[in-house]
Amino acid sequence: MFKGGFRRSGLEWFSSLPACLLLLSVVLFSTSSDIHNQMLRGGEQLWSGYYKLRMDPVAPTCNPERDVEAAVADELAQGPADDDPMAALLGAQEKNPADVRLAVERSVADCKAAHQSYEGLQNKLTPGVKAYRAVELFIADFIAFGLGSQRYILVLLVMLCAITATLTRHHIAMRAMETRLDYTVSLTLQTVANAMLLGSSLIFRQSSLGADTTIPSEDLLLHNFWISGFACLTLASLYRLIRVPSDLAPGGSLNKAFLAVPLYTVMCLISGTYFALIGHASGIGIYLGKMMELADMFLNVGLYVWVGMMLKQTRLATLVFNLFRPWRMPPEMLAVVAVLVAAVPTAYTGASGIFVIAAGAVIYSELREAGARRQLALAATAMSGSLGVVLHPCLLVVVIAYLNREVTTDELFGWGIWVFVLTALMFTVVALTVNRQGKFNLAPASEALPATLQACRSLIPYILVILGVVLLYRYALDVRMDEFSAPRLLPVIMMSMLLYEHIRFKKRKGHGAGKANHQGLERSVRGATNDTTAEIGALLLLLGLSVSIGGVIERSEIMQAFPQSFDSVWSAMALMVVILVVLGMIMDAFGAVILVTATVATIAYSSGIHPIHFWMVTLVAFELGYLSPPVALNHLLTRQVVGEAEVQAAQQETGTFYERHERIIMPLIAMGISLVLVAFAPLLFYA
């Protein structure tokens, strides 16, 4: 299984392998917490009162054989203390012998009980208890170390993957670098932005050291990590600027060159310039530091991307599509099926952009193999993560409920089902009516159903693997599969699938593009991590800088220019829709939710918009923003995972205006109509 496992390139040794170890450490730390909880329960079941045995008992210092009569006599012989303020205030009073005797007897009884408890605990401290306790305490210390290391793991992961994305030219931009001018402009501005990040981090560190309060050593170490990371990132971009690739075309247009600048660079230049102008040069460093407050959430983003890349190494997606191939569905109907099926894993990844990065390439390749035209496949891929963000157990909804006490997860998920039904219906109607080119010549059930049932047989082992891992966690570790446990369960599930495929297909060679190569568990995980590293760097750096853009919006008090309440709930909703779509265009979901909670939400509540209604509108508006030009983040992520060649080939296709731009227009129509209905239809009932 590990043959050839040490034949790695330099980039794999210094980038992919450390990233893999960091991601594995996150899974290991979180799983250790589950193991520790079960060990505490098991210890209590094996030895009653185990919680008292976790530390060596301390022998009592009192005397259980104390003479009661002598103690009473001594106590009565002692008068009130000279320095007793109450005695001076109330006057000296004689002690009651009965009360003194009762107090002494109780003291002796308590002392005997303490000695008996100590002896009982000493007798229970058998070699078995000590061995069990040693393991349990080691795991407890390991968990404490892991929890304290989360912030450092996140910084290392962000910096390591961001440097990889820079060296491999994998950052997210409006268009790819095609000419030398594109390359020069993009890398020059990247170097300036990275130097700006480095300078802001240095100033933030110096201002923290100059504060009146003493900075903890942990925070100082975190500052040093950021500074070292940005210094390496600046050197990496400078190196790429000097080493111009030979495969670039000469010349170029300056307008197009600016479109090749990564989005994180644009955000950094905007926010850095703003903070410098207002005399707050450490602003970017401060807002990047806020990522540490949600370190577990951002680490989960990395895990979800890793899971998606491991999914691409398996045959699971192909086997799922095999269920529908016997029915000979037209490409439009198959695209609908793909988007609807993708809603479930999207709900677990927590955001549409994460799912597009994680599984977009698989969906696109399967749709193309099934006969879908490029424009349709690109549209479905971009929308593949847009429908599931309102379903249980989406992490984004959990964050909304955590930040807003006016709503609960049960309420949001309950209404989210209806929003999902609406958006799914709208996409289905648009896909099957507008520009439908395939014929509804479905195979008869007598022909297709047996083939589908036959295809189900290939899925049974994968279902058993999933159930095995879920049940193992459920009954061995008492962990249910939900929005909190999914980040640590899904990597284990995917590795289990890869292990199954290694055992099942170890004697078979690759099956071509898009299929698993079955070259062993180590090679599959390595290949998935190679794909993951640059994607994590591009995505997490973009998420971090979007938090900084949120800080610009917050500090500039743009929202204060709007009325803080409206007399008309219809006017308020119209403004909310516009603001939320614009925020969806320029910010990631999690950063936008934090900003909306602090600004827009209060205006909506005070204007009479129901909180649940407002957040349902917010989620749909964000998704429309991610699909809307000029940024259209989900389309950029689709191009990132599908490849520039496929997108260019789609753009060169001829036809009507709609046919040439179907990948953009179809999602806009479906999500636009859904947003209007979600935003304004409920107002007819409660406005």
C-alpha cells in the first residue's frame, strides 16, 4: 500500500505533507475529545467515584482519635480572642458547654469520615486503576494541548497553503494570467499586498507590546507566526515576479491584466489603503486576528475541502450518476438531479463556495460525460452548492443562530426546508423550459429500473462503509452525525472509502480521467492533499481578507447613512435585498453574517421584518450574490476547479445570447425569482 510513498516532489515534502499532517492533527484532536469523554464514563462505570481517583488522594492532617473531653475543656478554658471585633462590640459572653461539645464531636466525626474516605480511595487505587488513569490523563493533556494549538494550526495552514497557491499561481481571480503583462501586473500587486499584510502585522505587534497591559506569551507567539508567514508569502510572490514562466503569451491588455489580480489582493489593497488613510495601519492585522476567534470554523473549511478532494479520488460520484444513466434523461434533467443531490453534502460543508471547491470538478466531469453541454454543466456546477445552505445541519445556519438570539436553529431549519423546495422548483422549471435542447425520451421503467437496481449493488459497500463509521462513532464514542461532528467524521469516512477501494481494486490499474486510480491509500490521500493545499490557501486567504473588508464597511459607517428603521416594511425589505446581494458579491458567507448581524439585522428588526424571514432572505440573497457578476464568486471557484480551458471552450461556443451566456443567466433567473418570492411573498401575510 505504501510502495513508493517516499517518492515525493519538493513541493509535496514542504507543502502537501505538512498540510496533510496539520489536517490530520485537527481530526485527531477532536476525536481524542470524544475518546476522553467515553473514558470518563467508562471509568465511572468500572470504579464508582472514579472522578475522585483521577488524582492521588491527600491524607487528612486531623487526628481521628482526639479526646473529646479534653478538647471541650481546652475550648472552654480559652476566652474570646482579644482582637475579635465582634466580642469588643457585643461584650464578652460565656461559651455554652453543650454547643462546644457538639462542635468538637462533629469535628471528630468529620475527621474520621475523611480518614475512612482516604483509606477507601487508597484501597481502590489498584494497578488497573492507575494504568487506566494514566492513559485517561494523558489523553486529557493531549486534548488541552490540541485546543490550545488550534490558532497556531490555523495560521500555519493558512500561510503554508497561501504560499503554495502563490507559487503555483492558484489564487482566485476574475480571469487567469494568460500574457506576460497579466503576470507582471498580478504578481506586482500581489507583492505589494503581501508587503502591506506584513507591515500591518508588524505594526499590530508593536502596538500590542506598547499597550499598558502585558501581552501573554501565547499571543506574542501568534503575532510572530503571522509575521513570519507574511514575510515568506511576500518572498514567494517576489520570487514568482522575478521568475516569469515561459508559457505566457507576449503583450497583453492593461484592462484585462487588472482582472487577473487575485481577489484577496484587491481586498487587501482596498482595506489596507483605507486603514492607512484613517491612521489605523494595524487594521488588517487586527481583523485577521479575529479569525482566531473562530479558528475551529476556519479549520473546518479546510477539512471540508480536503474531504471533497478525497471524494474526487473515489468512484462514489460515478456510481451515483450510474443510477440515473439507464433512464436516458436529457442533460437538463440530469443537471437538475445533480444540483438536488448536491444539496445534502452542501448542508454538511456549510457554504456553497466550499462545496464548489470540494466537489465541483466531480459534478462537472460527470455531467459532461453524460452528454451535458459545457454551458449547462458550468451552470449546474456553480449552483451545486446554492440550494443546500438552508438545510440541516448547515454550519452557516448554526452561526446565525449563535450570533442572533432572536432565532433558533430549529426555526431556521424548519423554514429552510420550504425555501429549499422553492429554489429547487425554480431551478427545475428554468432548466427544463428555457433553452431545453434535449428530448424527453426517457427509457421505459421496465428497461431502466432493473439497470438502476443493478447499479445500486455497486453502492452497497460504500453505504456499509458510511454506516460503519457513523455507527462506530455513535455507539463507541457517543457521537451523532450532525453539524458539529461532520468535520471530523467525514475525513474518516472518506479515508475508509479509499481503504475499501484499495483493498477491492488493488490489482486493477487506473480507469481514466475522473476515476480513482486505486494506487493505494497513501497515494490517494497524497493526491487529494496535493489538490487541497492550493485550494485551501486561495480560499482561506480570501475569507480572511473579506473579514477585513467587513471591518472597512463597519468603520466607515456606511450603514449609518441609511435610516435605522422604515415606516414601510416593503421599502425596508427592498433595501435589505439590495444590500444583502451586494454583500454576497464581495464577501464570504461567514464574514458577511457577522457584518449583517452587527449592522443590517437591527434595521430589519426595527422596521417590522420578522427575524426568521430576514435570515431566510439573507441566505438566498447571499447565494444570488455569489452567482452575480461582476465578481460571481461561485463561477470563479467553478473555473478554479474545472480549469480555464473548459471555461474558454464554453465561451467560444456559438448560438443565441442566452446560449452563449447560459452558465451565468440560468442561475440568475432561478435564484433571482426565488429571492423575490422569499423576500416579498411572506409580507402579504404578516406585514
